[in-house]
Amino acid sequence: MTLWSVLLAVYEVAVGLGILGWWAFEWASHGRSALLAFGLSHIIAELGTTFVLLLGGISLLLDDPRALGTALVGLGMLLYATLNASGQLGRESRRLGTVMTVVAIVTGFIIAAILLLG
């Protein structure tokens, strides 16, 4: 297992757990109204992204031969989600919009590095 695989795995697991933490915080702070504000399809998409990120990260740590493909799918899902959320959250809070944009940029660079460098 290379250092890049470990770093990618840690990044994916950390972001996946971060998304779960965000929704747990929203649920604890606002209850059902938080979920209704975002819409069921949005929540399902984010939980799906979380699942694929965690699966990809854990698979990389276990050195599964299919892990890189799963990890790339998770990164693609994360890139879409962060670009989508950066605009929406940026209107509500500059700090959240900035954080989401930074995550999108980092994710984009990771995808590019994996695809270009192998």
C-alpha cells in the first residue's frame, strides 16, 4: 500500500464521517425541520455519497483490488455534492460556502492526480 493510498483512504473516511457528523448535528439542532428544509432526495444523495466514500476509504485501507475504482466514484460524487452545496450554502453563510469550495478544490486535485499520475 502506497502513501498516496493511505492519504486518500484517510481523506475519504474523514469526509464521510464529517458528512455523517453534519447531519447528526442538523438533526440534533433542528430535528425533523432540518431534514424537511433540505428535501429527502438531497439527504439520500448525501448519505449515498457518504456510504461510497466510507466504502472506498475502508477498501483502500484493506488493500482491496477494487478499491481505487470505488474511491474514484466516491470522489466524483463528493465533487458534485460540494460544488452544488457551495453555491447554496454560500448564500446563507460565507464561511460554509468557503469550506465547501475548499473541499471541492481539494477533491478535484486528488481526482486529477490519481488519473494523471496513476
